[in-house]
Amino acid sequence: MNILDVDGLNVQIKSTKLLENISFTIKKGSVTALVGHNGAGKSTLMKTIMGIQEKESGEIIIREKYNQDKNFLEYKQHIAFIPEEPLLMSELTAMQHFQLYGKSYQMEEKELINRVEKYVKGFELEGKLDEYPESLSKGMRQKVQTICAMLPDVPLLIIDEPFMGLDIYAVDYFEEILKEKIVKGTSIILTTHQLDRVKDIADHFIMLQDGKLLHKGLITEFETITRRSGK
Amino acid sequence: MKYPSTWQAYWFIKQNRIRKKRKVRKQFVQLNFDLTTTIYSLVLVGYLFATIFIFNDFLGQFHEQFMFIESQMVDRFWLILTIVPIRFIFKSFREPGILITNSEYQLAMLPHSIKKIAVFVMVEKWLKSLIQYLLIATLAILITPIETMLIVIYFSLFWLMEVLCTIPQWKLFQSHIMIRISLFILLISLDIIGVFTSQSILISIFILMLMVATNLIYWKNMFMHIHWGRVIEVNDYMVWNMPLISKATKIKFKKQRKYSIFQNMASRRKPFPYRDSPIHRRLWIQLLRENVEFILQVIGGLFFVILVLPFISDLVTLIGIAISIHVYSVFISSIYRERFYSGIVQVLPWHVGSYRNTFTIWSILGFSPIFLAILIYTIIHFSWMMSLGFILLVISLYVVNYKTKMDNAMAILDRRIGTLTVRETIAFCSLGLIPLYEYHPSISLLIMVFIYLVLFLFNSSKKKNE
């Protein structure tokens, strides 16, 4: 089953084309690494899939059923997103953020509390649940944002720079829970500059350059392509 | 030891800021206007200005009104003098008044004194406002028949107040909200006492002396107990938020709201009861607080318009009431939609219905000042029975317009419709019943009932289709 279908996607602001004719699909349980230089369009692509960035044309469909242009509210229920910079609200404590996520993804309270306890322990955030974001360090804020997106069971996880700002223990733990999610059938799209880190997780790659899809395929083919193109 | 020149460093930053802003504006102009259109537009504007103001003596028609304003300016001079500082207290709720941005603050990290930099910033502010007042005063002298000396005195007063209120505003911005509210209420009360006891002169001299004393007292410790994070956040926003450009480029410059006076309350830190309403309520409060100034301006504007219009004519007032309901429902639905495009909410699934339920109370609260103004007009203008009918009509029209706009906002969030629908058009046209009530009250109420029926049937058929 296709979890994500992106077909003929074009994004532009005024006359500047940010993404040009991007098409790809993501299967259930597959992990796709979005690679490319700075400004290649990776984050724009993620934001467009999330519906934050307006698109010019093209279709984005989740689970072969939920079209971004036709049932956006249902479409959103099937994605969780971890942005590169935490989007936390200064009015909510860490726990209140988790509750906001739990309610938004219609999680049962018991299930939410169980998961919060598990992830908070794993990310070593005990005692920080009633803290506001500004009293947390940057790394801790990133952990809170990561936990938020890990709480619901969604078919598609979108992660912009998954390991940014996390310490070495947190990165290991995050990898562990990502693997758990993949086993359960969650598909993941992620961007990263630490390719070595994701090689064990990712099975596919999409290479973007100047907003165009340059290559796509199995991650095993990736090194051959980069060696050949000398990048 | 030779110290580096603070003025040169400050000027360097200023020059680069001007250059950057010029570059952004230039890009904006190049993207949106072409040279030929701009030249033609300028010629057209010049022609219109010359036709209306120079050749046609357009303002001559308003001679009487200007004379009225002139007499009020003479009679109410002392009262106005006491009102001007209130503006700065009001501003201190949002703006520090001294434009020290992150760049100026970083400069103070280098071997430059923050006080010296602040003096440059203040002098620049005073000079800018002096030029602005001079231009407006010159225009007022040229195109209105109001006595030149009076205009000069008034604009000098405004400028003097701008200078005298800079430091008080700066210190008030740092103070607790209760201090600001108390001072605000105190000055308004003093004004009212001054008016009723005909002692405005005494009150204004007292306020003026208070201003001077505050300046003298705080000049030395201007930079004690300063919330630099908050000052910089607000000032950065003020310097770099360019509304027209952000509208055209669809890129918003947002304030990083990091501070809230309620945050330290233990009850605010407790986890929510696990229901939609308490969570959404907090999110609404946060959004409304972020936009409080804008909200107050719109609601306050509509309130005053309805209070002032009866002095022109009844028909104009009724049209004004109809437009106010339309403006308010458009405004409130856009605030509702804004919630989903800011902060973390934009990346979450949206339960738009639940958000809407928790928003209803705020929309009613926001409408109450406007409704109060309508109520005052109704009681004065209509008989007892007619008043009842009119209030019923106003409430019904408000409900129809509010509901329609909110339903459309929800549909737009789900990307199901465009921005204008048949239902919206019906709701807008139904506002015509307000001026019609003046001449045919029963017909107006009957049509209202009919519109309710149509919209009810429309709603139920839509629900069946869903």
C-alpha cells in the first residue's frame, strides 16, 4: 500500500520556483531519506506535504485516499511532523504540549500517559514536565518536540533533521524508537546531513537539487550515485 | 586610552539597516509595479489632488466644520493637554518607546555605553517626529482655514509630549501591568474630575509637572531593572515588520512571544484536565493576547463609529451599524482562522468544531462593546416597542453573519471552498434590513424570518449530503 503519493508537485513564490515537478511514492513501513545541498528544497518539500507551504500544482495523497486538496482535516490526522527548530509555545509546559498532541490525535488519556512516561524516561526529561520551553535548554526543547511527534500512531512521520540538537544518548534512544515505529508499519521521510546515522534506518533516498528531483532509489544505490557524480 | 566612537558604530548600524530595508522595498516595488504604471498612477494622483484641493476648493465646503474644530481647539486646549499623555501610557502596554533592537544591544556588548546609544536612539526618534509634525502642520496650515498660530501651538504641544513621555513610557513598559493599568485609570479619572470641576488647567499643569519630575528622577537609572529580552523582541518586531511587504510576500515576521505575566502561577503549570476545551481555551487566550492591540483597535473603532455616526444622520448610522456587523464577523472569523496558521497548531490535526466551540464566548465578548453602542443608539432613537424589534433584528443578523462566516472559515480550513459562497452573499445582503427597518419595520422583520428559514433549510440539506 502506498502511504504517500506525491504527483507533479510544483511550488513557487512569485516567479521563483522552489520545487519543480516532483513525483514519488512511499510504501508502508519504508524510510526515505531526503538528501541534497542547502537550498535544494528538502524543507520546502516537507512543509508542502504538511500543508504549511502552499503548492502551485500537483497532488499529495495519503494512504491512497486522503487528498490534501479535498479532505485536508482528515489528511492531517495521518501525519506527524518534527520541524528542524522546535515550534513549542511559550504558554504551554512540556506536559501541556504532550496533552495538546494527545488530544489533537485523539489519543486515549491512559495511552498518552503511558507513552509520555516511557519517552520522558528514555529522553531523560524527568522533572521537566511542568517547565515552560524558555526554561529548558535547546536540546531539551528538541526532545520535547520529538516526544510530541512520537506520541501518536500515524502512518507517516516527517522529520526535518532528526538528530539536530540531540546529545549522543538521545540520538541512540531516538533511533531505537524510530525502529520500533518502523516495525509497526510507520513510514518515515527524513532530511539529514548525517547520512551515516540514517543509513541503518533508511531504505530509500530522494536526491533534490535546485528544487528538482535528481535521483531516487534504494539507499544501497546512493553511494554509487554520489561517487559517480563526484558529490 | 582612546575609546572607539559610539556615534560611528551606531551610524554604521543605522546605515546598514536603511540599506537592507531599501533593498527589500526595492525588490517589492520591482516585483509589484512597473515603471510605466507607476508614472501614470503618480500623474493620476497628482491630477486628482490638484482637482480636488487646488482648483475646486473642495475643503471650502467644510469651512463650518473647520471653524467648529478651531473653536473646540481653543476651548479644550487644557483638556487635550491632559489627554495626550494617556496615549503614551496606552502605548507602554506594547512598546518600550526607545527603539533599542538586538543590533543596538549587541553594540552595548562592545565597548560602547548603552546610555549613549539610547540617547542617539531617542534624539533620532524626536527628530523624526519633529519632521513628521512639521509636515503635517504645514499641510494643515496650507489646506485648512484653522488659524496658523493655533496649529503651531498644538503641534508643538504634541512634539513636546513626545519628548517628555519617552522616558516614562520606557520605565512603564518595564513595570508590572497593574501599575500601568492603575496609572491609566488614574489619569482618566483626573481628566473626568477636571472636566466636571472645570479645573482642566490645574490638572494639566499637575500632569505636566509630573512628566518633568519623572524625567528628572529616571534619567540617571533609566537602565535599572530592564527586561532586555522583552524590549529587544518587541523592538525587533517593530523595526523589521513591514506589513505591506509581508502581505505581498506572504512571509510573516512574528514576535517570539516568550513572556507572559501569568506564567509563574502554579495553577498555569498544572496539566490540563484531558479535554478539548481547557487546552483550546489556553490557546485562544495566547492568540488573543498576542493580537490584543489590533483587536482593541478594531472593536474600539467600531464602537466609536456607532457613537459618532448619529451626529451625521440616522440613515448613515443604520448603514454604519450594518457595516459594523459585517466588519466584525469578517474580523472574528479571520482571527479564528489565524489560530491554525501560527505556532505548533499549524502542524497538528485540527478539530475545527471543537476550537470553534471554545471560541464562541470570545466572539460574544468582543461583540458586546459594539452591541452596547447599538443599544444606546436604539434606546435614544426608537420607541420602546420599535427598540425591541430592532435589537431582535440586530441579534438575528449578527448570528446569521457570524455563523455563515465561521462555517465558511471551517470549510476553507478543510480546503473545501473558496472565499465567497452563496450563503455568504445572502448573509451580507440581509444586513440591508437594518436601514430598511427605519422605514418598514414589520417588512424588515418578516424578511429576517424568511432568511432564517432559507439558511436553516440550506444547513439541513448540507448536513444530509455530508
